[in-house]
Amino acid sequence: MNDLAFSLRTLCQHAPDGSWATRSQRQTGLLAMANELHQLGFKLPDTRSLKPKHVQALLTHWRSQKLSDATMKNRMGWIRWWAMRTGKPGLIPRDNAALGIGE
């Protein structure tokens, strides 16, 4: 488990937002994103290290995998939650269309 995955797991376990199922799905999704970022060459040491370039790299990666818009929208919701919990609520546009999702 890389540093980012450990930090995200800790963040998810200490955040009482949503039902048990929502929290579990969010944690699973965020840990998968941490692994994807690591595979893409980003070595984020902590959850507070998230930047727009990391979000763009994930979006590009997901598009190359031909993921559906609905899947990307769900994942963007998890990333927005991550940004909000780390004090960066304005990091990602609120509208998915601004990111090229669901146009």
C-alpha cells in the first residue's frame, strides 16, 4: 500500500459521511484511484497533495479505458468528497460538463 492509499484509507475511516455501503464504495474507489495514480507515475505523499493535474491524469486514463460517463461521474463525486475533506473544495469544477464528462 502506497502512502496516498494509506492516507486515503485513514481519511475514509474517520469520516462519518453517508451510509455504510456508500462509505465502503467510496473507500474502495478512492484506493483504486490511489493505485492508478501510482501506476501513472504520481507519488503523492498525502491526501492534501491532490492537484488538478492529478484529476486530469485520471480522467485521461479513464477515457483511454473507455469508461462510461456514469462511472466517471461517480468517481468524480468521490474525488470531490476527497477534495472537500482536505480543505480544497474549489479544486474541481462542480459541473462535470466543464471536465468533458457527459457533454
